[in-house]
Amino acid sequence: MVVLTLAVQILLILFGHKRKSSHNLMLRIVVWSSYLTSDSFTTVALGVLSNKLAQVKTGGHLDSNDQLLAFWSPLLLLLLGGPDTITSYSLEDNALWLRHCLSLAVQTSATAYIIFIAWTNTCLSYLSSVMALVGFIKYGERVCALWMASHDKLKRSMLPPPDPSPNYPRFMEEYTLKQDEGYYVVADKVIEDQVPEGVCSSGDDPSSVIDSEDIEKAYGLLQMFKCLFVELILSHDEKNTSKSIFKVIDREKAFRIVEIELGFIYDMLHTKAMVLYTKRGLSLRSFTFSSTLLVLVLFSLVEKSPPWSDLFITYLLLAVIVFCETYSILMLVSSDWSDVWLCKRNKSSALRRAVNFVRLPRQPRWSHSIAQFSFLSFCTTERPLVCHNMLEFLKINQDLEKYHYTLHEDMSGEIRQWIFHHVKEELANVEEKHDPVPMNIDNSLAQLVDNYHVRKAEWATKGDFDQVVLIWHIGTELLYYSDQERESVLHDIWVSKLLSRYMFYLLVVYPFMLPSGIGEIRLRDTFAEAFKFFKDHRIPNSKSNREPYQWIKNLVISRGKRNEMNPYLQEASKMLLRVRTEVHPNQVKGGKSKSVLFDGCRIVAAFKETEVRKKWETIAKFWTKILMYAASQCRGDGHARQLRRGGELLTHVWLMMAHFGLTDHFKMTQGQAIAQLILR
């Protein structure tokens, strides 16, 4: 059990922080399994130790080997504290901090009991006491980190102090007194503008790309905008401060600041960052590290006797603990938090150089990828899962298929530029109209198709959000595989496919990030109709036919291979488009089925007479507006959930829009009114 505990801890140390920047499903399964089993293995090991030593104590005298086994108990307690880089696997784990607090009390009591029954006034017993204290501190750090990251505590910590307002009775007494003295009194009001604290003033050049300056600026903005993740609101003063910064920076700097902010949020939710990066946390870490090194040195000097296997495990335990402590300190000085700490204390360049010398290579802050899910490829391309029959028996094959058919596209500079340009364009439209509602999706989409003279497609901009996404995704897929004139509009086609498949991916895999509706029912019905259609028409390589054709992996139009086409999907597209759609599908099938398969075909017909450049420009802008609207409507905790899965483009767009003031979180005027009496 001790060896298993060590193995699991090593896995958590090596891979626990990598999920922040990876979308790999296997990595998440490994981390999840290790996280769930680490506490269980340690608890069982402590139970076995206490039971064994209690039996030996009852039957006779404890020998040196039994005392060595007792020395394992505080080391196991220390391992229960876990790595600094992963305290919780998901947001729900933070809510269980009270359960971990009880576990801390129980496991500390068990460790103290083991040390007590094995106490012999030897050096090993005193070393056990020291390590028990270290283990209690480490486990306490974990419990404290879970508590501080829990939703209620996090929300309370972000609330401003209660404001009782100026003394109204005293003001009115003075007002009445002046009136009685014969003055003509007028009460006037002066608004005191307040600039939110925290935005670092270093790096005045807005085009600066120095990473430390971006970290300082991101941390300052985070102090204002972190409350969005717990559904609190901001003031217009904070909006103006943020907007003034983002208006003058380029897209690379804007996206970099946003990803740094989200990296800080991940650390606050899933690591010991809020506990460690304080004076008390740093002092405790210095104590635990020095104590562990001292115990390792003293233990090596203690006289020992066989069995050598137990000695080997003891040294292995100490070595892993020292490695964890050393690695944690290196991660401590290598993180963005250390740059903030140096900035806030104006530390010398010599200290900065020393930190830069020992710091590890900077880790990616998110996956820098955009997930892709194609309706046509899912319905027509056979890509069987390993152990498909067993998974089908366990009723989990459908859930795993969603991930199995998900591909990923790199987040290129082109898509950053496209999104940043349209966010700024939306800001200009809002400022021009003085519209209190940042984005009205119904009016926005209808106006878009009207501006491009595609009024035949206006019907597809109305309805539930999931219905609009599904219809337009099917239409975009069919247009892509059927359009022959492509060379002049490759960029718009690429943007359209990238965002279309990304929004469909969210609809299929993470519907909680999109506005609520009956998306799951509509998806099931549409998939069922598509499977039936392709089975009836005997599409080659169809999932319904289960024919073993080779999977063509690159379905996404990548930057270097934008002309690659899948012949099976082309054939499926042509077969769907042969179906005439003059009669509305609902008139034939009624309202029971929510399938919109052939509504997607009607989109193609609506664009039939549209010039190719105008067509793809309309579709690309349509999906950009859909992306921005979905980002603004998703709750803050929904965005926070995705940070542990490598992050989502939607979250980055949401936070950037918030910095431009394009969300509905700005409802307070922070400046305080100062009343004054004017006597005439």
C-alpha cells in the first residue's frame, strides 16, 4: 500500500498540472484515477500500520523494525497533503472541504496513536514527531486551499466591505439648521470618481510584449474581474478602466493578458496558490522543507537493522517527499505568481536574475487549441472504439464516442485576429447606438443576413439557440462539401468551418456552456434521422452499415491543407442535397420529431443565388456573432469548469468581451456621492 501510494503521488506530481494545458482525455483519466485513489491507499496503509502495531504492542515488546514501521505513519500523513499543483480535480471537490477537514482530524489522530504506541525515547521517535507536525501542516494547507476555493468562501472574499453610506441624519440636521438661520440652502452632489486599484503602472508602452509586464497587468485586471466567476457584478468605473487598456493594445497582447488571467483563476481553484503565495504560506513552506531535509539527514545517521526491504521503502518515502518539496519550490518560483510578488515589492534586478536562473521552463497556460466536431463525419464515417461491444454493454459507448470523434485545431494568429477585430467592431456598434444591452442576437443575425441580401435565410436566425446552431452547422457542412468555387474565399471558408464545428462541439459535448433549450432532444432526433437516411441510401463507410473503410483523419481544414476533402463526406453531402425541400419539413413530419436535418438543407437552397464571396463572408460573420453571443451568455462557473480541461476558446472570448464591457455584468456606479450645502 505504501508503494502504491508513492506511485500515485508521483503520477499526480508529474501530470496534475498538465491538464491545465491539455485536452487529452487519457491524461484526464490518469489524473482522475490517481486523485481518487491516492487518499484511499494512504488511509488503508495507515489502518494496516495501526492494527499491526497495536497487535504487537499487546503481545509483547516492539522491536526496531516495528519502530521503523511506525515512522512511516507521519510520512503517509504528509503524502495525504498532496502536491501543490492539484488540490481538487473539479469545482465540486472544493465544496467537500469540510469532509477533508474531518479526514485531517481522523488521520492526524491515527498517526498520533501509532507514534504513541511505538514511543521509545529514541531518535526515531522524535523524528516521527517532527514529521507528524510537517504532515499536519501539509494536509492543513490542502484543506485550507479547498476551503478558500469553495464557491461560498470565494464569493465572500470578493464582496466589497459593507457601505453604511454618509451620515444622512447629521447632514439633514445641518441642512435644517442653516434654513432656520435664514439661508437659502441647496443640497448639491459631487461624484467622486475612483480608479480601481491593482493595475500595475509599469510598462507604459501599450505595444510592449514583455511577459512580466503582461503578467503584472493581467494580475491587476484579475483583482477586478475575478468576481465574474462567482456571478458578481462590476462597476462602470471598472469597465472604463479595463476598456481603456484593451482599446490600445494589439490582439496578441490582448489574448496573452486574458490567458494569464485564466491561468491565475485555475491556480486559485485547483492548486494551493492562495495558501502558498502569502507571508504565512511561504514561512510554513520554508519550515516544512528544512524540517524534511533535516529528518532525512538525521535518519541516515541513525543506527539501523534489517530487514533491508523496509529500510529501502523508508528511504524511498523520504526521497519522494524531498523530491516533492523541491519540485514544489521550483514550481513556486517558476509561476506567474512569483513575477507578481517581485513586482509588488519592487525587488532588485539581482533577485529577479536569481529567480530566472532557477525557474523551470514556463508551462503553457492553456491548450491553445479549438475542438472540432463534424455532424456529417459522425453520422457517415465509421471509426470504431476499442472494445466497442464491452463499452456498449456498459452503456458508456455513446459518451465516449463524443470524445472519439472530436478533433482539435491549433489556435492560430489568424483566428485571434479575426475574433479580436469583430469584438472591437461590436464595441464600436454598441458605443455608436448607446445600447444598454450589449448584444441582441435575434436582431444582430437578422440584420446580418439582411445586409448581405440573403433574406431567404432569415427564417433560420429565429428559434431556440441550439436549433439555430444545429441548422446552420448542417448547412455550413453541406455548403463546404458541395461548393466548387473555393479558391477566392479560402479564409472565410476556413473561419466558417472552424467556428461552426467548434460551436457544434459545445452543443454535443458541453451543452451547459450554451443558452438552455431542448438541444439534447433535438440532437438525438436529428442524428436518428441522419442515420436512417444514410442507411436507406447505402452511403459507403456509413456508421449504420458498419463497413470497415479506412478513416480519413484530417476532416478539419488545417492551415496548410485547406483544400483537402473527404470523398465519403462529399458523397453524403450530395445525396442530402438531392432531396427537394420546397415543402417545409414540419408539414410532413409534424411536431413530434425535433429533427432539423433537412432544415439544414434548406440553408443551402437559401444561398443558391448568392455570390460566393458574399455567401462565405456572411457565414463567417454569422458564426462569429454566434460565438460572441454564446460566450456572453455562459455563466462564470461554466467557464471555470472548463479550465481543468485545457480551457475553451469560448472562455477567452467571454473574458475579452468583459474587458471591453460587452457583457451585462456592469450594473454599479462605484464613485461615491459627496453631498455639500450651497448657501445663498
